[in-house]
Amino acid sequence: MKRVFSNLKVWLRSIAWALVLSGIASVLIPVAAADNSNRRVLVRDITSVEGVRDNMLVGYGLVVGLNRTGDSQQTYFTVQTLANAMQRMGVLISPGIVEVKNVAAVFITASLPPFARPGEKLDVTVSSAGDAKSLEGGVLLMSALHGPDGQVYAEAQGPLAVGGYSAGNGANGKQVNSPTVGIVSNGAIVERDTSIDLHDFKTVSLLLRNPDFTTARQIADVINQDFHKTVASALDSTRVDISVADAGESSVPVLISRIQNLALSVHTPARIVVNERTGTIVLGGDVKLTPVSVIHGNLSIQVVTSYAVAPLPVTAEVPMGGSRDSRRDGSRAGMAEPGRSNDGAQNQGGGGGFAGQAAALVPETNLTANDSPAQTMRLDEGANVEELVNGLHAIGTTARDVVAILQAIKAEGGLQADLEVQ
């Protein structure tokens, strides 16, 4: 009886685990489906609202407090700017006699975000305009930042944070990153209101970051389905207009927020981007190929130049103050008489050395050519990028070889994608 109960417990426990595992499986299936649906993009990720954009600001100023790493005397505009700044402070100096090395002329750049209000702070980037060696430890003096229309929109000032350094000079120096560019965090204060009034919008226009007619139509369809009426229309491959009056929302910001959170499936065009300078290749997953055969051979030519020491021929020289007879006797002394050997010549050439003679380096060039057998790769109908890459790796191609092969396949018509060479 006890054995029966023990077997029954084991059987019930097995059934319980089976139910648990089946429940887990039934839970995992919807999660996988949810993951697939979550891969859809939002409208905000592929579009921007027309009229809502950043604005570029630029200014000119001085950085002071450098440790003798500023502009040199040859940078005349730095000295002139310093003299003008001192004059506004009530100090008159002559630019011709000023020599300071702890001041640098710089350009200041910043990006003014949309709806910026007076009093908001911005990050600014400071870049040397002269021949300063480093801006490390410098402080930016108050400088005006101008917009494209010439108006002043912000004022910048503050200590710099430089992400690099330089030590030493010439061959004994070391430099990390760029010490002539720095950032002033929250260094600019907005002085002019640049915000736009969204309540005056009669139409909200969405601009596609990647122009495509199909994507524009899909965005319009998703918006119309969400509002259950026609409120949006695709004008071209880059613009979708939404009527504010037909949408019936309480405000334009609420309408834009509702539209930007709509999701849709975007089909990007098949494209291959190739950078020949760096050998970088980016292939889209939707790239398809027609049947094609690739034959790749590898020809390498190596030229090596080595230098060997060779003696120069010995020429007799006349001593200072010597006569013609002495030169004739010296020449005769170096010649062997008939029937006699020249011991001096034998001693000179013995042992393979060239003692007492001048030597020179003679180049010896060796050329080696290696032509490996051609490798063959076959791709069937409907082959994708993964099969192409695996096949090219299998035949031992490099990144630059792949560039040439892709261009050849595109020219043959076997590559069903847009090939962009940078």
C-alpha cells in the first residue's frame, strides 16, 4: 500500500511539472509575439515637426588664464582684441607693444534648442582661432553668440573643460586628443525668446528623415486609422500634413504627442554602403541577390630592397708638398715586378676584409610574385546578405576585396540593392 501511494505521488508530481511547463510555454508564445510587435517604430523616431528645430549660434571671444600656451605675437588679431577689451575696461594700451602668452582668441559655437526661453542655459564649444598650443586651465570671457540673422541670442562665459593635453615639444612631445578645443558646461545663458506659438498652427507637417513614398503613405494611413477619419495626407516622399481642425484635439501639443506615439512597420530600401577609404561595408538585411558566380584570385607582388657593403676602388693620392717623382715612385711601389708577387696586395685582400679602403652601401632589389589559385563561390536564386558574407569569408577575401566584388556584382546586375560608395 505504501508503495502504491509513493508511485501515485511521483505520478502526480510529474503531471504537475508537465502542467507548469505547458503553462510556461503558453506564456512564452505571446511574449515572443509581443516582442515581434514591439519591433515596430514610432512616428517620432522617423519624422520631425516642421518649424520645430534647433538654431546655430556662433561668437568670438578671448580665453585668458593660460599657462604660456596662448597665441604668439604673430597672431595680431588676438592682441588687437585684447586691446579693445582693455579699452572697454578703461585701460588704454598699444597693441604694438603688448606681448602676452596666456591669452587665446577663440570661436564659440552652440545650438539653440526650440522653444528656448530667456534664462535657460546652454553648453558651448570653444575652439582656438590662432596658434595657441593648449586651452587647458583657461577661462572664457563674456562673449555674445549671434544667430544667422545677426541678432544676439545668448551670452557665454566660464571655465573650460579640455578633454586632451600636450606635453613637451617637437620630437619629445606627446599630445592626446585636441587640447585646443574645450567645452563650457552650461556656459551660455539665453537672452532672447525664440519660441514659436503652436496655437497658430492650422496644419501640422511631419517631415520624414529618410524620404520614402511608401513610408509617407503608411504614416498617413496610421494617423487616419487612429482618428477614424481622414485627417492626414501624404504630399510627397518627405511630408505628411495633418489638419488641426479636422483632428478635433484640445491643443496642438496634444495632437502632436498623440501622433508621435503611433507605431508602424517601416520597410527600409535595400542598400549597401561602402567606404573605400576605410574598407568599411554595411549591408542591409533585405538585400537579395540573383544567381551569380564569383571567381576570386589573389596576386601579391613583394619588392624587398636590401643593402650590402662593397669596397670602393683605391686611388693613389699625392701627399701634401710631394713632387712628381715621389708620386711616380709611389705608383711604382704599388706595382708588382714581373716574376714577383705583390705581398702588399695579398695581405690587403687576405681574409675577405677591406682594411684601409673606403666602402659604400649598394642596394640589392629582390622581387617575389605569388599568384594563388582562384577561389570560386556560387550563390543561388534569392541569396541573402548572410550567405554572401559567409561565402566571401570562405574564399579568403579581405574587406577591400569585398568592395571590388560588390561593385562587380552590381555592374553584372546580380545585386538587387542600392550600392552607395563613399
